[in-house]
Amino acid sequence: MVKPPKDPEGFARQAEEYYARALRAKLEPNHKGEYVVLDVESGDYEVDSDEMAALDRARAKHPDRLFYILRVGYRASVYIGARAGEGLP
């Protein structure tokens, strides 16, 4: 069973910093909009347009690890709610 991090904000910050430092320039030219599943502890990652496929491959390599998911080229991996200027049904 994967345990939650003791410091979730620190975990997220570490993942975001690693992505910015080591992966952004490498992935953004050819993978914009795809998902990165990052093992913060080892630096291993999986990229796929299907976030669950990437997560399944990451879990196969590191079944007891906690992963951080990012969307290449975006500030958030998913958006919830209406966009500005769009009405709700």
C-alpha cells in the first residue's frame, strides 16, 4: 500500500521543480498535452496521451511508490468547471 507523503506540498514542489529542471525542455517540443507520471524518488517517468496507461507502466516499475502526474505544456493536468465566457447548461 502506498502511503501519502508526510508533506504533500513539499512533494508537489519537489516534483514540479524536477520537471522544470530536468524534463520540461526535453518533453514539451514533442509531447505537449500528454501526461507525465513522475516517480519523484527515482526520477523515472512515463509519458503517454492516456494518463492511466502511463500510470500503469510506472506502477509496474515501482509498485510501492507515490507518483506525481503533470500534463506537458500546461499548468494543471486537468481542469474542473466552466471556462471564462462559457455558460453552464
